[in-house]
Amino acid sequence: MECDDFRVAQSAHDVRSTRQPPSTIVFSKLPLTDGHPTHTCRPRAAPYACMKKFFRRISASLVSLSLAILVVPAPALGDTIILKNGDRVTGQVNRLRSGRIEVSTSWAGTVRVDTSAIASVETDDDVTIVLKDYSRLVGRLVKSPDSPIAVQTGTEAQPVAVTPGRVSALLRGSYSEEDWRITGRINAGVTDTFGNTDVRRMNLDGETIARKNFDRWSFAARGSQATDRGQETEANATVSLKYDRFITERAYAYAGSTLEHDRFKDLRLRATLGVGAGYQVLESSTTNLSFEGGVDRVRTDFFEETDQLTYAARLSTRFDAWLLENWLQVFHNNQIYLGLQDFAQSFARTQTGLRLPLQSGLYLALQYNIDWDGNPAPDLQSLDRTLIFNVGYKW
């Protein structure tokens, strides 16, 4: 008789077999002398054999489950940063900025780790390290006793140790020296006033920079338009294109041109074309500062006045810096043209302001522009000042 079988005797001649769990107890239903049935309990046959069989099945199931767990690979932890104090940060290394490596984590969002506190960095995928001499290293970051940042450029290659101070940028992915690195921004603002006055003002400005090795191209544009009770009161635009060729890590030669139009300054077109030299004093993710000087040919076509052709000495400064731990950026750009034949033909443009980052490349900007003309058209002032509040996007 099987261990899992039992029998219920309904009478001395009626026997029926069914299946029950291993812990079932056999009941015999027998009539008594008073006519009422009673139940007697009898343990089924060979209970210890049944329990042994039951536990054997459970053991086999547990072994199969354990083997399945061992066979399934554990999920990858991603990139790993080990700190000098022994702590570990896992996630995805995105970039190096302001002397900090930014890591995207599933538990705390974006985490910024100072390179001075890092013992080693390991990545699962390739990254591109751009050095300050504009050379590049492409490969996985691996542990090295020589530096917290080390790049393994090939499977069999020895890691190349790089001190964090030599790193200009860290890019996710593989970018060869033939790839252009493009950055830029664009700002826009609109002001409407209704009621006693009906004034509308719109302004737009932007800039994009493309860099590859020793070559850098810069394109910038800005313009504004305003009306007062339907009458146009402002309409101007300026565009510029400049090429820089780096001779050393910081010194470069340049050639550039600007085009400017302003109906209310009697400027049909002012075109400059010049060459010169520049020096990149600072260039990092936190602070940039450069100076330029050269000579430009300036041709000015007026709506009413006599056209002019002159030469000017060009002086330029570009500066930006992050303050308050990357929560606020201050910037200042200027271009000054000093007339070499007649100082009255000098002119200048400056932009100074603050940028407050929001999210996903968006930011708010407060900008103060000053435009000065040494020889304005009759009945016009030399100085124009504009305070602009913009919403911008950078890439």
C-alpha cells in the first residue's frame, strides 16, 4: 500500500481509496450498539517512510533553487569610485567639472566627488580624457597606484596615469582627435507693457564654439527690436565669426570679422575684418579668461552720413567664472576698437551679467549691455545702456 493512500470503511463490505496529503490520518467509521456511529483514529501505515520521502523532495527543490541563483549573474554595479577613506561610490561617471567628478547614482541622483579625495576610478565603458595640451586618451578608467585617474587604451595596454590637474575635460564615450567638440548657448527675452504705454521689446543672442585640437571657431549673434504704440523704436543686429589657431597651449593667433546694423544709429552696415594674437590665461570648467589684441579694417556705411573707411586697434577680453559651488556664473565680454587715424571713430561693445542654472541646460540670465560710439550721428547720444532679463539654454 502506498504511503499517500488511506481507506475509510463505511461498512464492513464497502472500501474506497482516495489521495490525501502526507499528514492524513486514517479514520474507521464503525456502528456502535446504540445506533450512533463513532470514529476511531488509526495512523496510516509507515509514517516515518512518508516523512522521509517528503523531506527528500523538499531538499531536492532547495538544491535546484540554489543552483539557479548561482547560475544567474548578478547585476552590474556600473562605474566605481573608491575614496581615500575607503568609501565606495557606484553609478555612471559622466564628466569632470570644477575639480569634481560627477556620478549619476540610483540612490542620490548626481553626486559630485572632489578629485583630491579619490583613490581610484573604474568605468565599465570607454571615456575620453582631454588634456590641457589638447591631446586625448580614450579607454576605460582603471586602478593605478600612480594616480587616481588612469586610462587603459587597449586590452593589453598598460594603464596611462594622468594627474587630475592635467585634465581639461572628461567625456562619456569615445571621441577621437578628429572629432569636433561643440558647445554653445542661446538666450531670448520678451517684454510687453500695456496700459498708459504700449511698448514691446524682444531680444535674442547666442554663441557657439567648435574646438578640435589646435583649431577653434567661434560664432556669435545678437539682436533686438522694440516698438512703442506700434512705431518701431529699436532695430539692431550684430554677428561675428572668428577663427583661432593655437600656437602653444595658451597662445594663439586669430582672424575675425563682425557685421553690425542699427537703423536708429544711422548704421546701414559696419564691417570689421582683422587679425591679431590672443592668450588664454585660464581655461577650465570653472573659470575662463582670455585677452586679445590686433588691428582691424573698419568700413562704415551710413544711411544719411558720408561713408567711412578707417583702421582701428582691437582689444578684447572674455571672462566667466562659476561662484557659489556652480550655482551662479558671472561673465564679462568686451570689444574695444580704438581709431588709429581719428580717435573719434572709436567704438566699443560690452556685456556683463549673471547666469543662474535651472535644470537640463536651462538657465536665467541678467545681462547689462553698454554700446559706445565715439562719433554718433547728429542728434544721437554716444552711449546706449540696456538691462536685459533672459531665459537661456546651453549645450
